[in-house]
Amino acid sequence: MAGVTPVLTGIDGGRKDRRTVLRELYTAYGGNVYGRCRYLLKDASKAEDAMQEVFARALTHAEGLRDESSPLAWLMKIATHHCLNQLRAERAPWRRWFERDELARPEGDDGARRLETRELVRSLLSRVDVETQAAVVHYWVDGMTLEEVAAMLGRSVPTVRKRLEQFAALSNEELKAP
């Protein structure tokens, strides 16, 4: 049975192969799918990629079309699930860790400077108390707000701000040209 393309019911009710049905679906509903992806992802380029992925999934899961009330509803369901999964994946903690690790890698373009900067920051951190180190890391590396850092350290916002300013002053002093 190799090389035989399964036959499906097309938009017009006639029996057609998968690729013909997909072509009809793309022509009829491509704009709707793109609109849904654009609405959810808020980015034209990501929406175009997502739309292509939706139709690729439609091609590989064409039997699901028979279970839906309409081709548009079926495609919108695929588009919505795909986009929401993509948004969830973008917010996943592992993604931030991966991006941070990639930026800290000493190889490739500008790797030596990044390694040098990382070592300088470590050196500066070693010159302050543990609580200031924690405040600096939570604020600058983890991206927490002053309020979040203060709550985590059990200190007031002005105290955290003062510690961050002291570290900034130390950093600026160290970075001054001789």
C-alpha cells in the first residue's frame, strides 16, 4: 500500500487525496488561521510560522477532520492549541535558563569578553556581604522587582535599593579607566 495517498472528503463533499483537501483548506481558511495565530501570538512572523505548522499538522492528522462539525472549527482548534502551547513554551523556566547559559558561553563571537565580564561580576560580588549578593542576583539576574527582592530577603524596599546602589557604586568605581 506504499505510495497510496488516503482519500478524504473535500470541502465540497467530494472524495479527494490529502494534499488536494489541504490545498482547498489552505485556500479557503488560511486567512482565518493566520488571523487566529496573529491574535494569540501578537507577532506577524511567529503567526506565519504557526499557520504553516497548523496546516502541516492538518496534513498529518487529516482523519480528525471527519470528527469535527466544520473544517474551519477543526483548523481553529488546531491553531489555538498550537499557539497556546507555543506561548506556554516561551514562558517555561528552562527557556530562560537555556538563554542565560547561551549568553554566558565563552565560545563564539565575543566569548572572551563575556567570560571576562562574568569573572569581573563574580569578583565584585565576592567583595560584598551575602545579603547584598542575593539582592543583586535576584534583581539583575532573576529580573525580580524591588518589592519581590525585599519580600524574599525580609527587608524593606529602601534597604534593598540602598544595597543595590552600593553595589552599583562599587561596580562603577571598579570599571573606571585608570
